[in-house]
Amino acid sequence: MLSFWEKNSLISYHHIIIGAGITGLSTACELKERFPDQSVLVLERGILPSGASTKNAGFACIGSLSEKVADAKLMGKENLIQLVINRYEGLQLLRKRLGDEAIGFESYGGYELIFHEQEKDFLNQLEEVNTWFRPYFTKDIFSKQTHKISHFGFDANRVETLVCNEVEGQVDTGRMMASLWSYAQQLDVKIICGAEVTQIDERNDAVHVLLNNMEFLAQKIYLCTNAFTQSLFPNIELKPGRGMVLATAPIPNLKIKGIFFFDDGYYYFKNFEQRIIFGGGRNLDMQGEETTNFGLNPKIQAQLHQYLKEVILPNTHYTIEHEWSGIMAFGSDKTVCLKKISDRQFMGVRLNGMGVALGSKLAADLVNLSLTSTI
């Protein structure tokens, strides 16, 4: 039962965002930056963001050479180029909004490990791929840097060469999300956690959002629920994808600095201060990892441990301190889902594991889309 005060002041908003991850909070900030006098509420089903925003490995996600070649075949060269530009522009929006120190941004570059036994046809396209992005970045992104194999301490019997991506970077995921949360609150965004939305009912006067036997009302709502969107819109085209991540204890004199990929980007690791953050392996059990349940897959866990010991940190003493999982959302290609459901309802989901890079750009596009509707 609501009090007069609750009904009068705490239930109705100009805008309600569902989901307090990177996209949801960025959408809230975008709205308040443009319309400071309008009220904004963010509803989050978990105590902390429920998907991957606080659980990712902290990659800026411009990507590797082999990924670019594969994606060009999947979605076409022009769509790929635009996707990479969107990732880069999204990262710049995030950096500008919060500042590099607040998100722990470092531009150490990225490296793809090429193993002796793997197919290497994509290496023949290195120069061509550079020409695709040269007009935008005004320089070649990719280059071979085989001499750094020994510098980083990798097993040269396994790793044949390294391909560097000069525009790649990394963030401190915890600091980034804490800063985004704090910035949103400074803008007077209201955030309620433990608030799982069960129904959305659009009527003539407003959108009614039902949760916990309570209704909130908004003139417009924004679905930023990524992998969990099907609980509200079952027919949306996406598949959840669980990703495993681990973190070592600090390693004295760690040589590795930057972010690294191998096996078509399905495995990825980086330094965080003197630790290694390592994740991936979803391709070992794609069907099993199409889940919204958090947990650890023993098969993938064992493979991560093996690669860490044999390839990344050979002849190095280390201990694993933390292991966890996050839930991402994927589509048949790597395009995001930016959709107008009605004049009052808008959706920005399916970031294909690239939320750090794409979340701020998707938020800006989502707000722009909402402005095309008059109510």
C-alpha cells in the first residue's frame, strides 16, 4: 500500500531505464545531460548489475586481426568498419564522460598470439585490413611484432608470432562502474536495486512498469537488459552467452603489459597492475554456455588453467585468487539491437560481448531514437 507521499513524489518519472549496466547508466546520464530538469529512474533486478558490466575482463574491445577477417566474412566489410568505428567512438564517449583516471584507462596496446599449429590465412590480409581503417585512424592499426614473444615471457614453442593492435586499451571494470554509478547520482538519477520488472503495460497516458507488486509510471522507458531481455520480450533475437574469468594474485616482476587474444578472440587476457586477468573458452561448449545462470563450467575452467600455466605464464609461480562468470548477449552477427518498440518504449541490447566499447555509443543512439517520437 502506497502512502500519499510515495504516490505523489516517488512513483512517476519522465524516463525509466530498466537495467543498471553500462548501457543503462549511460542512457540515464545521457538523458540528464541533455534534459537536466526531467526525472530519470533506473531499475536494476540485482543488488549489483546483473549481466557482465561489473563482471567483464576490462577490455576496450577494438579487437584482433583474425576477428576482423572473420567478421568481414560474417557481416560484410562496410558493416564491420562501422562496427569498429562505433566501438572506438563509444570508448571515447566513456573516457570523455568520466575521465581516464576514473575508469582506469590504459593504452598499452593489444596483441594477438598466433600459434605454430593454427591456420594463418588471415595474416595474408593484414595490409588489406589496415587499408580499411586507415581513413578513420590515419595510421596502420595492425603490425607483426614477433620480437616481443620473449619480452612477454610466452612459450616460443607454442607462440609463433604476435600481431599488435595499436589502438587497443583496457579499463579497470570496478572503478569504471563505480564512477559511472556515482556520476549518474550526481546528475540526480534515481537508482533502485533489487527491482526486477515483471511486466510492462503501455496505456494512453504513460507506460506502467510493474515490479514487486508496485507500479512505476514513465512517459518513456528504455530497455537496457541485454542478455535478460527475453524475460520481458521473449521473441527478441539474441542468445545469452556466459563468459568465465579468473584473476591471479599479484606476480612479482610480471612482464606482461597490455591486452592479448588468441583462438579467434575466444580467449583473452591482460595485466591488471601485477595480476593476470584471463577469460574466455566459451567455444568449448557453446550450447552449454547459452545460459543466464551464473556458474563455472569445469571443462572451460580446466582449459583456462592449462593455457595459463603452459602458454601465458610458463615457468612462473602464481596462484589463482578469483574465478567468476558474467552473462553477455549475442546475435547472429555482431550488430547491436537498437529498436523502437513504440513511441514510448525503446530497446538497446545485444552488445555481443563489447559493452565497454559500445555501451556509451548505444546509449547516445538510444536517446536520439527516443527523440524521434512525440507523445
